[in-house]
Amino acid sequence: MSEPDDAEAGWQRLDPRVLAVFPLRQAGALIPVVGVLLITGRGQGGWHLVAALAPVLIVLAMAVSKWATVRYRVGGERVELRSGLIHREQRSLRRDRVRTVDLRANPAHRLFRLTVVEIGTGSSTTKEGRLSLDAVTVAEGERLRRDLLDRSPIGAATSPAAGPPSASTLGASTLGASPPGAGPADPTTPLPDHATPPERATRRVGSGVEVARLRPSWLRFAPLTASGLVAVAAIAGTVFRVASDAGVDVTSSATLHAAGDEFSAVPLWVAVVALVAAVLVLAGLGSLAVYLEGWWGYRLTREPDDTLRLRRGLLTTRSLSVEQSRMRGAEVAEPLLLRLVRGARCAAITTGLDAKTSNRGAILPPAPRAEAHRVAAAALLLDDPAAGTAAVLVRHPPAALRRRLTRALLPSVALVAVVWALPELGWLWPAALLLLPLAALLAADRYRNLGHALLPDYLVISQGSLVRRRVALQRRGIIGWRLRQSPFQRWAGVATLDAVTAAGAGRYSVVDLPVATAVELVDLVNPGLLPTR
């Protein structure tokens, strides 16, 4: 076979059904345009029909162009994508740099049994680090996911990766975590897993082992998430926009006076209670709708290729795969409202994930706290949650409590003083006094949630009050340390120790622990890293 033939071999088209999917996806924007052209073009003969038909023909032409020009090829070393009719573009990713292969299907795709395949390298530059195949059959998407995430010698070769962040990136006091003589730490090289798989009974689903699935009882946590307030804001924005399009200015003085007259017909407390109840009901219904759309059909499984696979979605289905070799830890987060009902979220700390498309690594919807710790343990291949995020913590010194009391009470005392000094604000005096015990309770809760634990394979870090977070960070995944002190910390004799990793947030802080304890912690995790005196 000639070289030109070899260069053109293996290229595949998108599925022909994309010719129907693409116009359906554009229908939401196309229908209003066509309607306006038909209405405004009356009395102009047949030209208004031509004008209304033009956008439809343009969309159909774009669909044909997409199907005719987009090609992809999966070779032994690279994944390649060609696109463009006038401006031709060819992009490629090295197979050994592929970190994620996610499947996504909106209602139009699902109608024709198609899916979008997102191939990513985990790069922060989405355009350069991702290839999108929109759309292929579900079977082809599953095949691409299996083949591209295959790390066997036949599937893909291992490539050298970049070294750890430099000292200028991490700060002047950053300490490299590689032992002397071991060379630079590699933030993307797969780490060996020493933990044994859980021995508890698991249910096999298809070709994978089920870790968790959505339970109807978890829906009680939906109204306690912030998505309800976002839904209320979206509804309010829609109402304002529709009113504005209808020529009604809801912010005008006349409209506000009319609303005030309506409310004046009922007692003030009734109006306030009705308004608050309406907002709460809308927020609850909005949260429930967002929860169901995002997490319907949720199932977390461990696949035969040793990946943790997440499937979810009601209207738009999503599939996320996390390689076990890329896992660097897990996080259990408990926002204040969820804490009140013993609820929590769970997220994976892993390299190579796009925070936007992966929902910041979330692998569990709002669920019972015990379930979040269990899923975190299963994701890390631990038998017992107490060996991970549910570990018993070492409390920090009383100086940490004093610092939290000081930072909470001083602003509250200043506000009370201002209210007391200004007679016109005298009506706020009871509310201002109430701030003092609330600030003290907040400080005490922040201290109660502060702590850390050093386990054989993980460093566990806990902090926060409004959102309490427990992070189990793999010790072998720590690529650097940063020890820092503010002037107030120096006076209190404490410091903040940052564990630097290539995954997740990139830095996880152990806050307000004695300097000697911080140095000892670094030495225990990386013996011989610090110079001996």
C-alpha cells in the first residue's frame, strides 16, 4: 500500500443520524426566528416565505457540512480529529496523555441512540486538551472509552510526564516531596495501590461491580442544597424578562405602588409569612427538579478495567470514568443545611479531570453522611471508612480556638458598638446583641471541626463550619509542602501547612498547628526530606 493510502487509512465519519440531531438541537433558537419572519413578512408576497425558509436551509447545510467534513481516527499512538469546510483543522492527542473519556447525551442524542464522546488530557486549556466527537453510536462510544483508557502495554504506551511545580510556583517556603536521590516527583504517573479491595458484599451489574446507586430516600436532601436558591433566582429572572418583553416595567414606581396597595390589604406579618413560604416552596421544588435532572439513574460501578465509572442524568445522560491509578484521595463535604440532617457529598480527588465537565469530581449526590464516607472508602479501595475520611482526628492546640474566637467576636463587638453609638440604629440593638453568641458558636464549631490524622496511606485533613470538609489525601500523591505563617499566627505560635498535589484543588491546608508538629508531619510523610540539625 502506498504512503498516501496509509495516511488516509482508518479515518471514520460521525454517525449519519447527526444530520437529524443537529437541526433538532438548533430548533429552540430556530423556531422563534422563523415565527418572527413569518409574522413580520405578511403582505410582501412570497418573499417572507423564502426569508423564513432560509434559516432552516442554513441549519441543514451546516449539519451536512459537519457530517461530510468531520473525521476521526484512533491509532496506536494518537487520537486525531479533522474538521472544517473552508477553514480546515486537524488536531490530535497522544493516547498515553488521555486521562478521561466521558459520554454525554442530551434528549436529541438519546432519541437517535447517539452519544457525544469527550476525550480529555486533563489540561487546563480546554480547546487544546480535549477532542469532542458529536455524535457517534452508543456502542462506538463505549468501545472508544474502553480502548482509550486501556493502560496495558498493548493498549497504550506510557509517556514521560512533567515534574513537580517549581519553587517559584509554590512559594519561597515550598519543600519538594521527593526523597533525596529519587529524582523529581511525577504528578501524573500512576501510583501503586497498596490498599486491598473491600471484602463487603457487592452487587455485580453488567460487567462492573456496583458501588452505589440512587435511593429514593435521598431525595429528602434535595431541598437543602443551594441549587434551590439558584432556581428561584432563575425563575425571578425569567419573570422579569418576560414582563420586560411584554412592556411592563416591574421596577417602576407605579408597579411598586400597586404591589404595595395589594399587600396593604392584609396584615404585614401575613404578607411576610406568605412571601417567605412561597420562596421556600419554589426553592424546594427547584432543588428537587435540579437533583432529579442531574442525578436520576445515578449508579457508581467499578469496571473490569479498574476504573470507577459514574452514570447519571434524566434528560441529559452523563458518564464519567475515573482511573484508579489516578486517584489521589477523596473529599466528604457537609454544607451547613445538610449537616443538620446528617447529609453530605462525596468527591474524588484525582488527576486529569476537567472540573467543569466532571462537576468538580463529584461521585455521589447529597446523601446520608455514613453513605458518603462509605463511598469515599470504596473509591479508595479501603475496607473501613475509619481508614480514610472517617478517621479519628488529632485536635489542634487551644491557640487555634483563641484565634477563631478573636476573628469571630471582634467584628461582632465592633458592629454592636456602632449600633449603640448611633441612636437612629437603635431598632437594630436586639439583633446586634444576638450576633455575639452566634459568633461565639460559629468559632467553637470551626474549632471543633479542625483537625488532622496521619494514617499509613493517607493524610486526613478536616476544617470548616459553614461547609465542613474532610479530605483523605494519598501520602504518595503529595508532591510538595508549603509552611506559612501570618503575623498573628507567629504571635500564637501556630502555622499553616499546605500539602501540594497534582490533583483536585492542588493544595490542601492543615491550619493552625504548632510549628514543631508541622515539621514532624512532613518528616513522617517524607522521611529524610528535611535537613537534620
